[in-house]
Amino acid sequence: MLLLQFSTSHYCRKARLALGYKRIDYKVENLNPGLHILKVKPLTGLTTLPVLLPQIEGLPPAIGDSTQILKFLESYQPEPALFLTNQEQQTEALMLEDWLDESIGTATRFVYYHFRAGEGKQIDPSLSSQIVIGVVRKQYGINDATVELATKRLVIALTELSHRWQKSEYLVGGIFSVADISAAALLSPLALIPQYRQGYPWLFERIVQIHQLCGEALPPGL
């Protein structure tokens, strides 16, 4: 299988964690932001990454969107499972995944790129890196006001996840699931931001554990 991705995308990290957890052999192809549309849109009709190309006869030629990729992987290789057998718990796990995807992953992106454009500029001060950061900030409307809202969302999210992970090793049903993978991937960029590393050590301990379970290289900062 081939995963089309941006190397730094936390949504692409989510797909890699799932592939690793399923112990599925795959390769990655890193695309350039902007130019990626020329390759991706004809395949899926979408303009976003990740996109998984199974490259196996009888299977869909391309699956776009990290959530759809996880659903495909679960049907392709049910074990080890990412979906819960208890329907009520599985619904809860999918609701958490959707919340993490649509709200918290976006909030992470805002806070991360705001940091990289300011205090974190020295992480990679190269012109090419700063151009990409500038493009992303403009594309998503990242500014002081939107970052303030994103920061508040993250406080709520981290409070909820802390409550769940203190009760159990896993977010739903006492079993590793799509919810855990989503949280570990979509919050991973925060590892480079000192205030989060210092304020939420339990989060990064859990992110490390999940990456090790999935056989995925740790995010930058960890």
C-alpha cells in the first residue's frame, strides 16, 4: 500500500498509526503543499491528504480522508481491532474521533502554526519553512483572535481527555480504539510547544506509548 501524505501533517500521522497498529506494510510518498492537488483531486475528488492507495486488485484504487482510511483498514484487516464490539461504546469512540478531527485537530493546527511563526521560528528558520507556515496561516485564517479561540478549545479537550485517561488506560471501553489513535495523532504537534510539554506531561507520556504500540516514529519534540 502507498500513503500519499504531507510529512508534517497530524492527520497523515493518524493514518500511519493505524497502518502500524494493523501491522500492514506500506510506503509513503511525500507531496508538496499546493502542488499536491494535481495528484490528489483526480484520485479522490478531494484536495486533502492523507490518501491511501491499496494497490491490490479488487480493492478501491484510492481512499481519501483519515477517517475513511481507518474504516477501510478495519474492514481489510479486522485484527487487531480498532473498532469496539459493543455498539454503544463504538458510537462513543466514533463521536470522539469526529470531535478530535473536526474541532481539536483544527485547534491544534492553529496553535502550532501560530507558535512556529513566532516563538518557535527557530525550530526551522529556513525560508522554505517560513513560506509554508505563511501559506498555511493565510489559508486557514490563523491570527491572534482565532488562535485565542483554538487555545480555549484545547483547554476543554485536554480536561476531557485527562479525565478519561485517568479512569482507564484507554479513552473508551477499556480497549484501544480509533479514539486513542486520533487523540495521539492530532495532539502530537503540541509536543514542540513548551507550555504544553510542561503543563500536560501525562498527555505526552500517552502519545509516546501509543506510538510505540503502533510502531510509529515519535513526533518531533518527543
